[in-house]
Amino acid sequence: MGVHIVGTGGYQPGEPIPTSEIERLVGPLPDDVREGLSIDQRFWMIDPRTGEHRENNSDMAYKATVRALESAGIEPADVELLILSTGTPDYPLPPVVNLLQERLGIPECETMEIRSGGAGAVQGMEIARMKLERGDCANAVVIGSEAISPVLAPIFLGKDPYSIRMRDRMPVYMFGDGAGAVVLKESGLPGGLLGGASRCIGGLRKPGIHSVGGGTHAPIHEQLAAKRLVDLKVDVVGAGDFTPVMVTRAISDTARQAAIDIESVDLCLVPEGNVGWMLESLKESGLDTAEWKALDGRIIDSLSVMGAVGSAAVPLFLDDAWRDGRVVPGQRVMLVGVESTKWIYAGAVVDWTAPSPVAAP
């Protein structure tokens, strides 16, 4: 008996926004920094000219989930478990996962929402795997969905691009919106999800990403008087130093937890695994470990064409790789999600069995 990924779905809003448009909005980055980010385009749910919302988080989650269910041949009414990860919900409450449940027309099912970034969807897959193996449900959908552009809009709307500080320009270049979903089902076939690992290794470190505002950390009247009600603070230097630590730890820990030899991994999806700054930091810090070297040429992602999309990254990039034929039956795929909010990683190993949707009859 195994728990298999039987379908995936992805969605990003609007037309792609090229880096040249970001430069027009917030001014240029130094050439080496822009090249190191390795992002050519991203997608936003807002209109960059006005900041108006064209969609919201739950809309994107719904569209990705419908596509995933269609690829798996499962009707929404038959879904028994929904797990959704996001750091940018429509509202603090109700959870996005239950707004999604309503959109899908499901009167009742088990739901769970993980407030997280890049690690959350992979954590959700591991929770779903354990529930499916235990017989709590027959199928599950795990979604990662992120709407980051609304937080970016106040940085540039009505501003002279050259007046925007360099540290404020960076997130606008980096982040995009989108959603990805995977459908998991228990079957009698061998393979499937073999297990995973998750850990926060920043318990004593300051956050690398801080989404500030709209919570209860300070009196609301004081927040309303702030320059921006909601602000996204990114420790770019800290992320450059410590993200490679998370990635290498995630790979070794996940391989150990899944009881596999790293040489048996055909592909490893790391959302920022191929970016210039990551590769340089790994080498400069001596973190190009034996496990990392064993995966040379096997790291995949879709960052350059989709942007940094937080919780959506792993399922969205996985859907992209499955649909374009990079992921095919018989491959062993390692999924790695990391986030620098409080330096959290999550990994999972899956022996892939779902036929490519382009090849399926």
C-alpha cells in the first residue's frame, strides 16, 4: 500500500511581468544583484498601475485545485481532506482553506491551514501522507497559495522610482503570486511518498522575513499611523548566508528520514536551487556537501519564469515540471521547501507513478 501523487495543478494570475517593468516601477538594481536573483518574470494578482485587485488568494487556490482534481480524475465532492499553506490569507479568519472548500461546493470535509511560507506545502504533504496511511481518508488535496503583490504595491504606487531605497526594491523584483496543488491518494501500488523531514533551525535567530502589520503585535491605532499598514521586511544578507544551510540540512535529513541513498534521487526540486547567489554561497561557505554534489545536474525549479512564490513554490513548480515532461513515471523525486521567516525546511521523497498529462490517453 502506498500514498501516491495522482495529479497536480498550478495557476498564476494575469500576464507575466518582465523584469524590465519592475525596473520601471522601482528603479534598477546593480547588475550583479539582478543577475544573481535569476528571475526573468513573475505574475501579480494586482494591477501594477493602480494596485487594484484582479483576484485574491482563495481565487488562485481554487483554480489550482480544480486543475489538480481534473488531472487526477476526482470530483470536488469526493475530496475528504484539504490542507492549505499560505502566509498571505484573504482574512485572518476564516481560513483560506475553508473559503476554498466553499468555492469547491464541499459541504463538509476535514480541513487544515498551515500559516507558513516555502516549507508549508511540503509539511502539508507529510501530514496528508500519514492520515492516508492511517486510513483517516481515501484522498487529500494539499495546496500552497500566495498573494504577495498587494504588500508590494505601497512601495511604488505614486512614488518616484529613484526615491525608493534599494532594500525596498529587492522584494518587488523577487516576489510573485500563484497557487499550486497536489492530489494524494492511497493505492495498492508500490512507490509513492516515502516519507519526509521538517525542522525549524532558527529558533534563536531573528526572522529573515517579517510580514508586519494587521496582526496584534501592536495597538491597531498605532499600526494605522505607520507609513505602511502592512510591510514586508526581507533580510537579504541573512537569507544569502543561511538559506544554503537550510537546503543542505533539508537534503541530508530528508534522505535519512526516507531511508534512501541520495544517489538514487533522479530529480531534486529546490525552488531557489539554481540561482546564482545560492550556488556561490554554497561554495563560499563550504556547504557544497557530498549530498549536494551528488545532485549536480539534477536540481530543478521554475523560479526564473514564475518568481518567488512562497507556499506555492513547491506544488506550482512541481506541476510545471510534470506537465512539461521533466517529471515522468519511474523517477525518484525529492521535494525541498525552505523559508527564511524563522529558517524552516521541509523535504519529502516521492517515487513518481503518475503518467504525464500530455502522454495520458
